[in-house]
Amino acid sequence: MPIRLLLILALLLPLTAQASHEKAGTDRGEALYRQHCAACHGYDGNGGVGVPLALPDFQYSVTNKFLETTIRMGRPGRIMPAFSSLSDEDIKAIVKYIRRWAPGKPFRYPVEPVRGDRERGRQLYAKYCAACHGPNGEGGKGTGVTFSRPRDLPIIPPALNNPGFLAAASDQFIKATLMNGREGTPMISFLKQGLSEQDINDLVVFVRSFEQNPLPIEQRPIETEEATIVYDSEYDFQTTINNIKDAAVGNNFIIIREQKLETGFVPKGQENPKQHIIYFCNFGFLNKALAIDPRVGLFLPCRVTVVEKDGKVKVYAINPARLSRLFNNVELNRLCLEMNETYQSIIEDATL
């Protein structure tokens, strides 16, 4: 083989190996993104329950550190969970994959903190920011799904008092967002709204002051470890089933259907006759819950399972309070706690 060709191959091999390595990293990032992120942010990053990540204006305004910290810490109580089980390499691979949607370099921010007048920033915040981000920085209501958010908002305004956001966003990032706005969202440049750079500095200092105050109790996820509600029944199997239906109707629910627990899992006719599910629904409550977070459709309508084993009858239901914590949406807290109390009331009426 000619020496010249050998030299060319010697030069190309490292580049080929690097390209192969980068492709493998991208493929891994894509697999991780589809496993952990796509269900909320969309397979192409166009959003859904979560915010759209593919918006170029968003991509160019956030740093890799912002994205990495967001994935690691999430947004407590604001739908975005923390991915504490992912390694640093996993998170970097996901970020690398996300960056493919908007090729180019993100903005690089100065590192120095912003200086300003916090009290003046508080006044400016009340005038210019509170209508979207909430009077105390709690953010907009609903998810990214149009059924649960105002249709004139393409995204939900983020919670500025959230510890996950404050850990990920530097002073200079917040300042740049205020100065430039965010194309494709209702966030308009504050300079175009007539504010000065010093006004914006004051706003940044006020937003940063949220770090000094813990989240109010109503903005924190429910703390509970019990995944199910379990009661022993003092009645026989069929009487317990009848009591559950009577108690549900007495609590303004409609019985939708009944079935054996194993229906669809074993051949028809071979289901255990001593394992029975009752489905019931209050459509007003269902509509209200779906309007807050459509994911609650995973555990609605309500259902209670009655099981007899070794002569003992037990009644089971999922714990809605535990599911609220898993969904990481504090707006569901009140409804899930209400649903928890309703389940317990129905089951107690039926079993005691």
C-alpha cells in the first residue's frame, strides 16, 4: 500500500473512531431520553405534559449546566421529577441528544451575581410578573396539555420560587431572559416594555430572594409511603361487595362496572371468583381532576377490590395521596387527599 494512502488512513481513523463514539453517545442519549423524558416532553421535544424543549429560543438561552441541574433536581411539586438515579454520564448524554434539535452554541453568561434593590424589585414583580408567575412565584396552573391550561398560553409560566429552578438558573440567566424575552411564549422583553437594565437587576435580586424562604406547605408534595389502603371486612365476601356499592352510591358515585380481578389475564371462566373489582365514578370530580392533570386518568375512575382468602375478606384501594406525590404536581394535593378520605369513608361504611 502506498505510503501516502497509509498516512491518509492514519489521519482518518481517529476521526472515524471519534465520530463512531459520538454517534454511540447520541444513540444512548436518545434511548435515555425516550425512556425518561419523551412521555412528558414529546418524542421530538415539542412538549406535552412538560414544556417544549425544541424551541430554538429556549435552547439558545439555556446552558448545559441549567439542563443538567434541572434533570438532576427536577422541579419539586411542579410535575418535573428529580432523576436522582441517573448517572452524570447519563444526564450529559440526554442533554447532548436534546441539543440536536437546535444546532448551534447556547449563550454563555457572565458568572458574577446581579446587584440590585430587592424591595424595588418586589414592587416591579407585583406589577409586571405576578399575573403570569403568581404573586409569590408559584407559577401558572395546569400542565402543558391544553385541557388543563388556558389555550392562549403555549406553555405554563414556570414557578420562580421553586428550589429546582433557583438551583439551575443563574442570576445572569434570569436577567438575560427578562431582557430578551422568550420567542414563542408570552414572555416579552422587559426592555421593550419600557424597563431599564437597573429595573431588571432589581427584579433578578427579588426573584433570587425566593431562595431564602422554604416552599409553603401547600406547594410541597404530599409525604406518604403507603401505596394502598387496606381494610379487613367483618362481613362475608358478597355482603362486602354489596356494601361497597351501597356506600359508593351514598357518596354520590355511580357504579360503572364490576369484574373479576383476573379478567383478561387468564382464560375466560378460569378467573378466581373470590377476587372482585368494583368501578365507580363521580363525573364532576373526574372532570375537575382531569382539568388539573390529565395523568390522573391512569387511576380514575375509582375502583375498590374485594378479596377473600382463607376465609378472611379484605378490601383494597390505591392511595391517591401516594399517587399525587408520584405525579409531583402539588395542584393535585387537595383533590387526592379528598379522594383518599372518600375511599376510606366508603370502605369503612362497607366493612365495619
